[in-house]
Amino acid sequence: MAFDKCLITCFTLIPFVISLQCDTTTKGKVKIAECKNLGLTEVPQCLPTDINILDLSGNNIENLYNNAFGPYRLLEELILKKNKIHHIEENSFFGLNRLNVLNMSENNLNLLHS
């Protein structure tokens, strides 16, 4: 029973720890989340939802799943360079209607299906 409580507490705190690692700043009206070089293996879902720029460069992200950026509908710039991305699901970027810049350089992409 005590182990179950610890397990629940640990998993509840994981998003909080990730959000503390990401540096969130505001420059004028632009909100920026920098989550660079943190060893992340997936897109964090616990950042402020009103960010405009998300920098996830230099992590260990391999897959982008459907609606991976769902909470971040106001994103205008998304930086995913220097990850290990090799698989992108069809609706990974669903809802990112304001996205103007997408940097996916230096990943393991071989083939993109249209």
C-alpha cells in the first residue's frame, strides 16, 4: 500500500519536475519555453498553454505522436533540431494553425509520407 502511494506521488510530480527544468520567459508579448538539452524523450505536456515559441532542441525525442503539441495551440515557432526523431504520426502537428517556423534539422528522418 505504501509503495502504491509513493508510485502515484512520483508520477504526479514528474510533470512538475519537467516544467521546472524548462526555462519559461516573456519577451514583450511573446512567451518562450526553452527545454533544450534536458534528455527529454517526449514532448512535455505540462508547460504553460499560452507559449508562442517552444525550443526542444538537443533532446532524445524519437517519435512525434498524434496531437503531440495539443496544449500549445498558440505556437508560432517550434524548434526540434538535434533530436533523434525518426517517426512522425500523421496528426502530430494538429491544431498548430499559427505555426510559422518549424526547425527539424539534424534528426533521423529518412522518409515523410504525404
